[in-house]
Amino acid sequence: MAAPTQSEMHAEHSLWSNEHSKWRDDIKLGREEHQKMMAGSNQIEEFLSKHERALETYRAALERHEVNEKEHEEAFAAQVPGVENKNLDRLASLHHTEAEHHRRQCEAHEEMKKYQHMVVDRWSLLF
């Protein structure tokens, strides 16, 4: 292999210098992107806190729903079978209300599951 000429070596050094300049630009861009990610990490933390509060709110709503359903069932169970009861119409009306509330709770649960899956899917893209 023939030794490079002075001109060839100088041209190669210029090429290297240009590459170094591009690398410095890449580092600068990387730092700018990093700063944006750091700012975004605060948003992620805020989002996760809101998500935790949403889960807790939903848990509390579900607990209230379960208590209401249990009380409703106990009221029906307290009725003596085969005996005409003046409260039956009122209990049937309450049952209709409870059934509607349960239907809405089912919808809320499905929405929470979709939301949870979306959060986990997006999180998995990060890590």
C-alpha cells in the first residue's frame, strides 16, 4: 500500500473535521432532546399521579356500588315469600334503579379497563 500524499492526508483531516462538527451538532441536538425529555418526565409523573387518583376514585365507586347492591339484596331477602307485601312495589322500583346503576357501573368498568390498557401500552413503549 502506497503512503498517502500530503494533499490526501490534508483532505482526510478536513473530512474528519467535518465529521467532528456533525458529531458536535448531534450532541447538541441530543442535549436539547434530553432537556425536552426531562421536562416531559414531569408531565409523565403528573399523568401517573392522575391515573392513580382515577383508579382510587373508581375503586371507591365500586365499593359504594357493592354496598348498595348488598343492602338492596338484603331488603329483598327480608321479605317473606308468598306473603303480600306493600313494600314490594317500592322494592321493585328500587330494583329497577339498582339495575340501571349496575349497567352504568359495567360501562364505567369497561372504560376504566380500556384506559388502563392504553396507559400500560404507552408506558411499555417508553420502557
